[in-house]
Amino acid sequence: MRKFEKENEQAGGGCCGVTGGTDFSGTAKAAFLMLGALFLSGVSENALAQCVATTDCATLGYTESSCPDGGVKCPFGDKWACLSGSSGDGGDDADKPGSVNNDTDCTYGSIYYNDGVCYSGALPGRSPIGVVTYVDPISGEKWIMSLDSRSRNWGGKTDIAELKNYTSANIVISDVKSCENTDALLKAGSNIADYVYAYAPEAAPETKGKWCLPAAGMLHIFASHQTEINNGLAKVGYSGFGEGDFWTSSEYGAEQAWMYRNASKDFVTNWKYNSKTAVAVMRIK
């Protein structure tokens, strides 16, 4: 029997601080088995003597940034191993509820929270600020609609040069330029654009200036997914969207703009000076 083999037997098979009788698993166990294989294949004692335990937190299984429900902190850094399914502010796990990186449950009807979490259900300790109502079929961009609304007139009696005029309900649903339209409206001094630009949920004041008046195309998709959207809202105590009339940011002409009628799920034009419901949308991903 070689010297190392004999000493290893006497020490209980220890290496890198792992000694006989210790209940070890994970990285340490894998490292031990690997070293055993190296020994059997004829690796020198000098090479084995260079075995050093890793201090990399991610390799050791510490991947979370925080653990609000309890966990163990990595002794070599600021990462944690959480004891529950919650990953705090996201960490590196993209599939856990409560993670800002979680895209699995972020779809039509999912709730967007004030800390950047998007999840298809209620999450205690967070404030909902919107619901996912539009997912771009090409780019995958995701947009939420505000949970608040106001009655506003569109404003103005002039044709806004920067806005395209849509003269058909079949064509206006191709317009998804919500924020571009809102910027043009804001420059023109529109009442409704002033409201949307100044809007921010109480739980997320930092989002001010990021919201836009939805274009007709976005509300067209919203109409197609109202079952999922209303079901999602019900999970966090909201009644859902009723049968109101919603302004779009899509223009018809000098004195009229397009409006979405939720009761009949279609688009009609209305005078810009009439007061109708204004909701806001914001891109989140």
C-alpha cells in the first residue's frame, strides 16, 4: 500500500478539510470523489497536496441577493442560500416568484409590483401598480396598464402634424406607437398627455414620466385578453376593467381622435373636447 493510500485510510478518506465520519454533500462531495479518481489514475501526491477548497459563493450554492424569509449567508461574500421559494430582490434565479428576473409568470394578466417583480398572482408585502396587457409578438416587449384612471378630454382642435391620421377602424389597430404619440401630444399641449406624463402610482413615484397614453393597437390586444387580465386583477383585489370608453393616443383628424369602447370591443371616433376615461401604459421588459 502506498504511503498516501495508507494515510488516507487512517484519516478516514479526508481531503481539503473533509474528514472521515463527516456528513458532506454537494460541492465538497464532488471534489472528494474527483480527487479519489485522480489518485486511482496515478496522479502524484504532490498534485493531490495542492487540493484547495473553493471560496466561490455561486459554486457553493449561494446565489441569492437576500432572503427575507430566512437563509444562510455565504461566509466568503454577500450572497445567500434561501430557505424558502422567495428569492428576495431577484438573485440569479429567473424562475422563482418574487424575482425581478422571473419572466416565466410575466404574461397577460400578470401583476407588476412596485419593486419590479412581475408575477401571475398575489405576493404579500408588495404593492401592485399595473397589470400586463400587451406583449409585442415580434420583440417580446411587455407593457402594463395602470390600475388608476381619470376622466379627461383629449384636448385641442387642431391636426397634430407629428401624428398620423387614421381614417379607418381596421387600420388604426395597427398603431402601437403609444409613447411616440404621447410625446407629440405633450408638445401640442394636450390635456390628456399632461395627465399621463404626470402620472405615477403612489407606491412607485419614480415611474413618473415613463407612462404613455395607449395607442389603438395596444387597446386592441387588451380587448383580446380581458379574461386573463380581469382574472389577474381579481387575485389582488381589483374588480377589473368595466364597460367604459377609453381614449387612445391615435388621431383621426383635426377635431376627432380614436376611442376604444369596452362594452362592444370596437373603435369609434369622438370629439377631442369630450371627457372619456384615460389610462396609462408603461413598458416593463
